[in-house]
Amino acid sequence: MDRPAPPPPERDIDRLLAIMARLRDPERGCPWDVAQDFGTIAPYTIEEAYEVADAIERGDMAGLRDELGDLLLQVVFHSRMAEEARLFDFEAVAAAISDKMVSRHPHVFGDDAFEDEAAQKADWEARKAAERAAKGETGALAGVARGLPALLRAVKLQKRAARVGFDWAETAPVVAKIEEELGELRQEIAAGASPEGADPARLQDELGDLLFAVVNLARHLKVDPEAALRHTNTKFERRFQAVEQILDEQGKMPASSSLDEMEAAWQTAKRRERRDARDSDRKD
């Protein structure tokens, strides 16, 4: 008599879906997980995406594996809540993105052919525009999510406007615009010295204009402003930690040091960093 075949091994994605279903079980699940909704989970989803980017920037592939798992958990979490509300489930999410990728790559999954990358990109954008139009989203700026980080959203808005010709052809006018916006911000700052004081709303407005213009320059230079600022944040963190170490060698702490003393330590940290970089280049 033939023995029954053993059950197929459980796929890890099925295991993950089962874990989330148990966590959300009203009677046997985790009270915290049960209490969540789309709005409360959204910030964690954004945070996990940034942690993925951080692992990539640090070249931490083991960390990237873990962070991608955390990000996948967010997709599973949202999908489970949608399934409970009888809206859609994880399989529908996977099916929708699969259909979208096939539709947007007719040169891979169909018979279309493009002369070059530019033609393929133009077709991609045309298909995305058609998808937005089908949703009733009209206008060059339609569909740029308001929940995006401000720097990223500024880039996307500018790119959309550029597609319909609202853009400078050269970098020089962009730099001039930054100088113009900086001048207007200086005027608002100077107004703060008047008896009436500065208008906070005006300061925010002018500072926002300056930041938007700087993002435009980054776009023209083909530099990701988010990545650039993230790199500078890391550099500042590293150098300030070096400042703390230098002051500690002098028996001091930042809080009890003058600005001149901290500036001197900052310059020392920069020199040490440049020296270490040169030594590393020689070894290579």
C-alpha cells in the first residue's frame, strides 16, 4: 500500500501571513497589533523604508536583509487589515503589482521594441499618465503623493513640471534663483530686528522657497537631495563625535566649552579626517 506523500514544506511568505493573522486575532492575538489601523501603522512603514536606505548606504548587506524583512512585514500588516475589512488581501496586492509590471514592460513581456532607453522611458511615463487619467487624476502634477518626504516630493513636482516645459535649460538661472530667494529671506530676517518683529509665516514661506530652489539645483546637477542631505547628516554626526573626543582629551565637555573652543576642535577633526583619508588612499 502506497504511503501518502508528505505535505509540501511551508513557504516562508505563507508562514509570515499566518503569523500576522495570529497577531491580529481579536481573542488570541497581541493587544498592540490588534489595536492598530492603517493610520497608526503608516509612520512605521515610512520609517522601515528609510532604514532599508540606511543599510544600503552603509553597505550592510546582513542589515539590509533584516530591514527588507521589516519592510515586508509592513506590507503584510496593511494587507491583513485590508483583508479583515474585506477590501483586498496580500495575494491581491501581489497580483496588482505583477500586472502593473507586465503592463509597463511590453518590451520584455510583449512584442514591443524601443530604439533606446529614452524611448522606453517615454513609453513608461505615458503608461503611468494613462493610469492616472483612468483614476480621474488630471493635470501635470496629479498623483504626486502628499505624504512623501518634502525633499522627494519637491523633486517629483519639479520633474513633472519640467516634462511640460516649465524648467530652465541651464544651471545658471537656477543658481540665480537661489541667490534671489536667499536675498528675500535675508530681508525677512532683517525685519525681525524691527519693533514689529519678523512674521513667522513669512519666514517659513521664504525659507521654503529657498529650500525648493536648492532642490531644483540638485535636480539639475543630477544629485539626489535626500541622499546628499543624508550624507551630510552622517558627516556632521561623525565630526561632532570627533569634537567630543578632542574636547574629552583636553578634559572638557561641549556644554562647558566656548563656541571658539568647539570650532577649533571641529577644524582639528576635519584635518584628522583628511589625513586619515590620504593615508587610506596610499594604502590602497
